[in-house]
Amino acid sequence: VDRAKYEVCQLIARYQREHSLLQKDIARQIGVDESRISDILRGRIEGFTLDRLINYAKRLHPGLRVQVIAA
């Protein structure tokens, strides 16, 4: 689960880089405090559920689909 959470954080960070956005811009788009975005962008995943991170990512990528593959 932590690996999946980290990958979703990386997806959000990539979105920020590709669109040249500030943390406050991402926070506004997702609808959370800037401090929460700071945690996400730094990979501080312990305070988030996977569901919550996926919902944040979906606000940036409306067509996002998540697939779970058994290892």
C-alpha cells in the first residue's frame, strides 16, 4: 500500500512540474491546505490513506484509472 501511495504522490508531483504550478495552485485545484500538498510532494505518505491520495490525483487527472495487480 505504501508503494502505491508513493506512486500517486509522484503522479501529483509530476503534474505540478509539467504544468509549472506552485504548491498553492495545486492546493487550490485539489481543494486542500497548502501544507497537505507540501507533505504529498515530499512523499510524506503516512498521514494519508490510499483512497484519499487517489481522489486528489483524480481532481488533477479526471480520467485517471487505477489498476491493482497481484505480485
